Amino acid sequence: MGGTTLTTEWTIREVLNWTRGFFEDAGIVQPRLEAEILLAHALDVDRLHLYLAPDKPLTSDERTRYRTVVKERRSGVPLQHVIGEVSFYGLRFHVDGDALIPRGETEEMLDQVMKRAPRDREIRCLDLGTGTGVLAVCFARYLPLATVTAVDVSPAALKVAQQNATLNEVSDRIEFLESDWYEKVEGRYDFIASNPPYIATSDLDGLASEVRDYEPTIALDGGEDGLEQIRRIASPILSYLQPGGVVLMEIGHQQGAQGVEIFTSSGLVDVGIERDMAGKDRYLVGRCP
Ligand SMILES: C[S@@+](CC[C@H](N)C(=O)[O-])C[C@H]1O[C@@H](n2cnc3c(N)ncnc32)[C@H](O)[C@@H]1O
């Protein structure tokens, strides 16, 4: 695709090989995989199709569409923003710059929730800092007896979350609240889940530009020591949990010991840490006595 101008006929295989090198030079970590995802997106097919027809030449329109997304990605726009969606826990979610791109660690947190959530009775679940709505939507989809409240202080993020609830056909099961944590929350919950901002303000500048320049700062900034929002959520939590109710919270992998202290001093019991797949401290768990 020399000089990003495609003049001769290019097959799927050739285009992918060329892009892999182009992305490799730019330091993109999974160049071949990203090339395939972008080509499938530009051709509006799934990735398997690329393997079934590797010798198919691209039409001029297809080349133009592909060139546009490749250029965008190479300029540093996150892959998920280029294609506008992400798959999370088996569901599709729209993503854009108004809400954090959901991460694999958060998908793993959902496993922790699913292990603990009762299926045999109606439960109320609260998602604090819903962002794209991934946790709230998954609660509604996978826990049929759950009613869900999704909170975010960012009206733009809440719009994305509402869009995703509609996309996944659960908008009638989720109440959306624009609220500074519990400010507008009423009643008690059986389950509270949160992936709060937990990066220390002084560390924000050092983040990879894909994160720093494209993710909303409000989704990342955990204050001076990174724990400010965790404290704000934990400190009044007993007033929002049913007796026996459970809280699960994603944290930074070096925040485990302080997190346990914060949860314990908030009056939670059975406080502990669960690890992520990389073996790092990642989730705080606690129960209301
Ligand atoms: C790390 S993101 C998590 C988004 C989503 N739950 C996920 O896991 O992908 C944190 C979210 O908390 C929201 N948030 C930050 N401060 C808040 C506050 N004071 N009250 C409510 N939500 C807040 C942000 O807007 C952002 O959507």
C-alpha cells in the first residue's frame, strides 16, 4: 500500500501482510490481529471471512474504506474507537471518547460477581461509575431476577450506557442516575460493583498516549494517592447495602493492602482481595454484616 496509495489489485492476504509491517513499525503490539479486525470492519464481514477468501481482491471502495481506518489507527486512535465497538462478556457495546473503553480486567470482575450473585430470588444491583454500561448491562442480561441501577457523574458517559442498554435490549431493566456516587441513590442493594477511577493524579501524564489522550480523565483520575474515589465509595457503603449484601470493586494492582484497610474501616466484613488472570491483586470484596 506504498505511500498509502493502492494502485494495483491487492488481495486480502497482501493487504494484511502489508498492514502488519506498517503497524509493527508504529509499535502496535498486535499488528496482524489489529489489521484483521480493521479489514473485517472495513469490509463489513467477520474475521473468519478473511481466512475463507484470502485471494479475493479488494474493490476500490473497500480499499478506500480500509485506508481510512488504517490511517486513523496508525495515528494513535485506539482500535476500539476506530471501529466504534467492543465485545465484552459475550455482548456488543458501542464505545467512543465519552466513556472508558472496557478492559479485560473488568470482564474478569464480572466472573467474580457471577460466582456470588444469587439466581433464585430478586436482587437489586448497583453499578457505581457505569461508563459504557458494561457491568450494568451484563447484570441485567445474565441475572434475570436482578433490577439494576447504573450511576455516573458524566452525562456523556450515561448516554453511551443508555445506548448500550438499548443495543442489548435491557433498557427497561436498568435505572440510570446522573449522580456523584450515592448523591441520588435510594434504598439498599444486594450487590454493589464498581470500577472507580484509581490512578494517582501525578501518574496521569505518564500513561500511554492512547489512554491519556483518548480516555476521559474523569474515568481515570483517582486523586492525589489514587484512592480518593475508593474512599468516597467505601466510607458510607453500609447505608446502601442490604445486610449480607456484597461489594466488589476493581482496584490498581498495588492498592490491595490499602484497599483492604479502607473496606475494613468502613465496617465491611469478610474483606478480601481476588487476583486477576495475571496473578495481580485486582478486586476488593466485602460484605455488609
Ligand atoms: C474506570 S471508569 C469505569 C467505567 C466502566 N464501569 C468500566 O468498567 O468500563 C470510572 C467511571 O466512574 C465515573 N465517575 C468518576 N467520578 C464519579 C463520581 N464522583 N460519581 C459517579 N461516577 C463517577 C466516570 O465517569 C467513569 O465512567
